Amino acid sequence: MTDHLHPEPDPLVIDQVRVWLAAAARLVVTTGAGISAESGIPTFRGPGGLWRRFRAEDLATPEAFRRDPRLVWEWYDWRRGLIAQAAPNAGHLALVEMEQGRDSFQLITQNVDGLHQRAGSQRVIEVHGNIWRVRCIDCGTESLNLETPLPQLPPRCPCGGMLRPGVVWFGEDLPRTALETAWSAAEQGDLMLVVGTSSLVYPAAALPDIARRHGARIVEINPDPTPLSDRADLSLRGSAAQILPRLLSP
Ligand code: BJW
Ligand code: ZN
């Protein structure tokens, strides 16, 4: 999107990150919507972002769902359709390779699209849930629903209750085990790659600070600067699908 505005990262800088990757006993990678952008899935903020046409507060909050569950479900149903047609890109695949052969690796994603798992990543934590999961607002039952488009909006639980997407909305707590696992991985990591996130949404945006406070190096991969950039040891300006494969050993 904005890649052409940024010069290619200096090969020496890429080499530096390769050295850090080779030396890292515990590698932690956090990802956001930007890693799926090149799979054709719109990001939330920025040019073409999902929030440009829809306001976050209208769609990704419990209040919005209470007010107009059908509108919220129409948005999720549309996104499920896009995700179903999308395939993991070279960025997702490079992360699979980075995991292979490592004793300690943790991928922490804010994405709900499941593309990391489809690419083959094994150690993935989804801190904002998964768009293919649904949960009954009456009986609390959770299940997978892969239908797209959904035949009925909003979809219903066998108990008659309304189903909601199994994702985390603003003002809601993150899944406890996922967050705890992510937190301790951040504390124990010695290198953290932060890929394709605006680093605005908490508590996920705090993970690099936790890692840094515990001595990890932080490398950001993003075509544009973010609030994290100043605190990162290095920022590689470019797209995830271009940069991540270059970090693999030649
Ligand atoms: C590329 C690229 C390419 C492009 N390659 N890169 C002050 C006021 C009000 C609330 C708060 C507040 N301070 C803190 C809060 C709490 C709130 C919060 O953080 N708000 C901030 C916005 C201020 N957080 C929460 O509410 C969280 N819960 C919580 O804190 O619980 C405790 C609590 C309870 C009660 C009250 C308060 C606290 C929950 C957050 C849930 C976020 N949910 C969403 C929706 C998930 C479901 C769905 O998908 O629909 O999660 S919102 C949305 O943002 C989604 C994402 O996971 C998340 C982060 O977005 P991400 O991934 O960073 O995407 P973008 O679009 O922002 O950025 C993309 C980046 O990629 C850009 O930088 C591009 O440059 C880059 N890029 N192309 C690489 N090719
Ligand atoms: Zn139910």
C-alpha cells in the first residue's frame, strides 16, 4: 500500500536482525492486522482500514451488539467471507519457518482470522479470539461455525439464544489463559518481533514493553511508524510479506 514510499531496509540492518534471530534462545512474535493485509484482508486503521467505513464504537463493542446485533453480524459475516477466500501470504509462511527447529517460540496474534494456523504455525495464542468461533449469549456454549455466508443473521444456538462472534470487543476482558501465556512469553523472550500492528490497542500493545523491561530486544516490522517505533531497537520499514522472508537464514 504505502511500501513504495519507503526505501528498502538496508541489507546491513536485515543482517543485524538475522544475527539476533540466530542468537535468540526464546523468540516471541506478535502480529496484528498488517500481516494479513497482503492476503487481501483489510486492516482496521489506516488507508482502506475497516474503521474508515465503519466506526469501531458502532461495531466492535458489546453495546453495539446489544443495540443492533444484525448490523454487527452483517459486518462479521462479510469479513468471514473475505477470510474464507484468503490464503496465508509469504509473511505467515516465514513465521512457520522461524518456529521450526526452535525449542522456544511463541506467536501471539491479535488477529481473529486464523491464517497463522492455516499457514502451519503451531504455537499460536489468539488474544482477541477467533472469527470462526461463536458463543451463545444465553447459555454460554462455544462452538465452531465455518458457514459462510451464514444462512440466518444473527445465528441462533440450539437453546434458542442468540450467538455472538467469539472475539474480544472493546471494554471486554481478554481470554485469561491466552493473556497469561502471552504475558509470560513476553517476560521470558530475548527477542520480540512486532509485526503489522498499530500498537494502539491494549493490553496487547503493552507486550513489547513487558519484553523490553525483561531484557528482550524489540524489532518492529511495519511500513509506517507507530507509537512503539521509538521504543524498538530497530524498525524495519516495509511490508510483512516482503521483510519476514528476508529474515530467514539465507
Ligand atoms: C502492515 C502492512 C503490511 C499495513 N505489512 N504491516 C482509553 C479509552 C477507552 C478504552 C481504553 C482506553 N485505554 C485503554 C482502553 C481499553 C481498550 C483500548 O486499548 N483502547 C485503545 C484504542 C485506546 N482495550 C480494550 O478494551 C481491551 N480490553 C480491555 O482492556 O479489558 C479491560 C478493560 C475492561 C473495561 C474497560 C477498560 C478496560 C479489548 C480490546 C479488544 C480489541 N478488539 C478488536 C476487535 C477484535 C474482533 C474483530 O476482529 O472484529 O481487535 S479492535 C481491533 O484492533 C482488533 C485488532 O486486533 C486490534 C488491533 O489492531 P491492529 O491489529 O493493530 O490493526 P490496525 O489496523 O490498527 O493496524 C495495522 C497495522 O499494520 C498498521 O500499523 C499498518 O501500518 C500496518 N500494516 N499493511 C505489515 N503489508
Ligand atoms: Zn445457547
